Amino acid sequence: MSEKIIQNWYSLADYDLESADAMFESGRYLYVAFLCQQTIEKILKGLFVKETSQTPLYTHNLRRLVSRLSFYEQLDAEQINQFDRLNGYYIESRYTETLEEMKRAIGQSEAREILNECKDMVQWLEAYKI
């Protein structure tokens, strides 16, 4: 796989993170959580392509994606838990019957926490992009 494909995954992740910031500013907190999950998913898929030269797994499960990467064993329990927490925002936010419930569950303070945690994850994942 080419460097262009890898960089495309990273560019999509950057766009999603910028969009998460925009959703936070506009008060659409559910979408902050969803876009944070998408940001990390796309970085992990770029890293997967970089390490394996293969098409990324067809999954949105962050734990499954990261478990296939060379640095997985170096992650601590808190980092693994961060992937697990973000997973829920992808799965749950896709189903319309839970949309109102999810919107009530994620307020400004929760969205800020999710966004900050996502940015921290992006920062430490940067080291593996090199």
C-alpha cells in the first residue's frame, strides 16, 4: 500500500477531529463523541496500513484494531480503557431509537472530557505514525 493511502487515513482523522471541535462549539455534543471515535479509528487504520501494507480490517472496534498493531503490548490499562470507552460512541450513536437518550447523556462537560481525551490519544498515537 502506498504512502498516499496512509496519509489519506491521517487526513480523514484530522478532518474528523476538526469537525469534533466544531460540533463542540455548536453544542452538538453527541457528535463530538462520535467524531472522536472516528478520529481514532482512522488513525489506527492508517497505522494498520503502515505496518502491514494491507487493507485495514472492516471493523469500527478500536480495541480490535489496536490489538493488531505492533505497539499494543506497550499500552497500559488506562490506554486500553480509552479505546473501549470510545467504542460505545460509535455503536450507540448509530441507532436512532437511542439518539434522544444519548443526546441527554452527553452534555457539555462530558463532551469536553471526551474531546480532551481524544486529543490526548491523538498526541500519543503520533509517535507511532513516524
